[in-house]
Amino acid sequence: MLQKKYLFLTGLFVVLVQVLFGQESQAPAAKVPAASPQWSNRDMTYRGKNYDVLDSSYYPKGKRSKQYHRYMEHQELFPPKPRNKWEIGVGLGLYNVIGNVPTQMLWEGGGGGVNVNVRKSIGYIFSLRSQFIYGVGRNIDRQATTGYDAPYTKYGYTPVFYATSTNRLPNPVYRATRMEASMLSLDLMFNAYNINFHQARNKIAFFGYLGLGGLAYKTRINALDSKYQPYEFSTIVKDPGAKNSKVRKDLKSGMDKTFESAADNPGKTHILDKKTLDFAPSIGAGIQYKIDKTWNIQLEERYVFPNDQYLDGSPFGPNLGNTPSSGKASDAVNYFSIGINYNLNSKKKAVEPLYWINPLDHAYSELSYPRHMILPNPVLPDEDGDGITDQFDKCPKTPAGIAVDAHGCPLDTDGDGVPDYKDKQLITPTECQPVDADGVGHCPCPDACKDLNGGGTKNGPCGSIGAGTLLFTSANHITTGMESQLGVLASQMLANPTCKVVILGGGSGSKAKEQHSWEHVNAVIEHMSEKNNISRDRFIFKYGEAGDENIVTYRSANVDESGTNNPPPPHPEIK
């Protein structure tokens, strides 16, 4: 019988899964390239599978919020437990009383039950559940029972109508009982199947539990016919030696369904509606299948063990004679059910119940795609020390202290093929090229520049101040190489105290470039003023010219050249 019961509900469970979710399970899985940069822990886990551990909205205020902040500041190794949802559920199943009178299965006209439950996780393994079960169990003999007489009415099966009789019952009895019960239990449940080392999570969860509660029941017997007379079983059961199924069929067709008499139950506490109240410990196990993050269905088996021999209306088995048995084992209740559960959503952010969450998700994702882990700064090889790693350095043997471009090659400001550190004419006009090995072009001076300042060029006596180029690799930072270069310029300016120098920054075309150009030029002038004691008045401040905003050039000012030395920043709102 029990095998039929398990096959019946297990088959129903499988059919529900296939009907409701068969199409979803047959859908092809999306293929994501292994090398795709988008296939990260955030996409794989947090957007579809789990929750973002670094999202503070998952943690309630108080102790867990403080732990979260300590974790984010690397003062704590473990993130706090997230807020998780409550689970509520309903179910129905087979309700059977296991005692002296054989149980009657549902498909034989036996009993059934319904349940409601509320469950809350207290960790990744343990959870608490309160479950209420209402059930009706039916029991009926397979063979005749003898040996009942009036003196032992309180221990036996005889209805109150025959309590005054001193004679043995005229024929063997086939006992038929109906037990109606309500039970409330608090269950400590445990489940470790969510802790998985090889995948994010499972759709199936196995659980077990221990329960404590109360069982209130009332058992009635079907001993009298419609005329309130004892059944004459010899006329109901045609062949007492037939198979059990044939005997039961005879009894069901020959007996009414009134269950008119209350069964004896001595020495018990009674509550409303004359129900007996028993302390009822229980054990159970089950399996859950997750539909999605909100719904799951389950199969469950519960056994209840009240200290009571009268659940089925009798403390005796068949053919026990005239004396009641002492030390008889108590009856039990078996409830095998199928149910559906729902995870309650709330206004506050919460994850699924923790018994569905794999606590290793965060650790594995951090190992593969670190977001919170403290990692050392990478050290990349740079053999010539020019700031460009060897992997990208197109000129790997640049001498120390030489300014280079983004490719690691020495700067050549005028593009004449001679790098700046070898170029004796730093800015050679295009019309004066090609140049010689020293970077000097051949360009005759126009008539307008002759005979000025004693027959010299237009620059006059300031021609001894050299020109140069500075490359900013980070915002407004004067590097060691730049300091050396500006030190030479300071010496030249101190040797020519009447000469001015133009500091010119590239960077046109956008507000951001103009602002960066101004900041770089200003950094150069401030350095010359603060570190080399060159008055700011001796500089002409120019910015936003054509060219790269990270390049600043300088040269001696022409005789008739003028300009401001401290213009305001063009776009101070841009950082």
C-alpha cells in the first residue's frame, strides 16, 4: 500500500513539473564566448543568478549594516548575511493513521489532508517553519477481530450502546474508524544541498526536519447500522478467507458511512469539540523543485509520534482475547503531501530564502573577477626608465632623462628628424628644412630682422635662451626630467635678466583641452617662480594653441612681443 502511495504522489509531482515547465526546460541554453569581457561575475551571477554582495541595500540597519561598512573598508573578511524573503505554502496529501487497525488509502476511500505553512531561513543550512495540517484518516480491518466484551469496553471497540451488556459480542467484528485531526508544529529544517562547489546553484533541494507541536484529534467508529444495531458481519463479508481487497470491498458496500459512535480514549486531555490533545513530536524529509526565484513545488513525508494508542480507536490488534495488552506501542500519523510555495516580496530589497543561495558564489566570483579584493599594483618592465613599458616602447634604448612621446621615442618638436636632446635649433621652420646633423636649418633672415639690437636677429641679445618642449604624462605633475630641463632654462634667464620667455601650451578644440592647457602652462610658471626664484613677470602665458594639450613649449620672447603672465582659468568648472 505504501508503495502505491509513493508512486501516486511522485507521479503527480513529475507530471506537474513537465506540464508547467517542460517548454522552459527544453529551451536551448544561451552560448556566451568564454573570452567575452562582458561574461563577468556581475553578468553571470548578480544579474541572473544571485545578488550583488557589494550592494548595501540588501542589509538591514544595525549590526549587519556596520559589518557591511567594515567589510567594504577591508576591516572585516566576511560580508554580512543579506536580508532574505519569507516563504509561504499550501499543500494537500495522503493522511494515514498507523495503528492496530489497518489504514485505508485515498484511492480505497481513505483519508486525506491539507496544510499551510510559513518558513523563514535563519542561515544557509537551517530554517524554521510553522505548519498547520488538517487531516482525516480512515482505518478498516482486513480480517475479523475477536475477544471484545463488556468489561473491557473502555479499552476496546464496543460502542456505548452495549456498555451494560455482560455477554460477548455475537460475532467477530471488522473495525472501521475515522480520525479527524488538526496539528500545529514548529519545525527545525536543515538543508545543505545549496552549498555547491561546481556550479552557482541547484534547482532541486533536499531537506529534513525535526518538529514539535500539538495534535488535537477525535476518533469515531462505525459499529452500528442505520437501525442503530450492531452489524451482522457474517452477512456483509461473504468469504472471510478472501483477499484483503475483496473483504474491504464487501465491508464498504455493506456498511453505512455514519461513524456514529465515539471511540474510547481514557486518561487524555480534551479540548473544544471533545478533541483529545496530545504532544506530538515528528520527523520528516522532502524534496523541492525551484520554478523560479519566487515559486517552488515540493514533495514531503512527515511522521508524527504522539504518545497515544487510541488514534485508530483501539489499543488492540486482532484476536487478542479478553485481556487488553500492556506496553503496546503508540499509534503514529503519516502525512505524504505535495505543495507549492511562494517567496513573499517586500518593499525592501531581499534575496531568495538562503537555503536556495550558494554561499560560495561571492568567493568564487571574487577569485575569477575581483571587484573587492585588494590586489598589488602591477609592475611592468621598463628597461630604459622612460615611463613607457617595454611592450609598447618603439625606442627601447632611450638615454636616461630624455623626454619621450607616447611611443617611447625622444621628442622631436619641429619634426626635422633630429630629436630634441640633439637638436641645436629646437624649432626649425618647415621652409628651413632639411636640416643638418645638429638640427639646424638653412633659412636666410629676412630684411626686416636685420640690424636690430646691434645687427643681430629679431630676438636680439635674448637669443642665448634656448627653446624646449615639456610633455605632461599625468595631470600638472612636473617630473624629474622636466625639473632638470627647467633648471637649465632658469640659469639662462638669470644670465639674461632683461629677457622674457613665452610659455605656450597646446590644446584647442574643446573646453576640456583648453582648461588642461592652462593648467599645464600655469604649473610650469609656478614651478619656475617657486623653485627657481624667477619672477612671474618675466613670463608670457599662452595656452589653447594648436597641438596636443599635454605638450608645453617655451622660447625667448621677441623684442616687441608682450602678453599677460597670469590669465584666469578659462573653464574652472571642469575638473
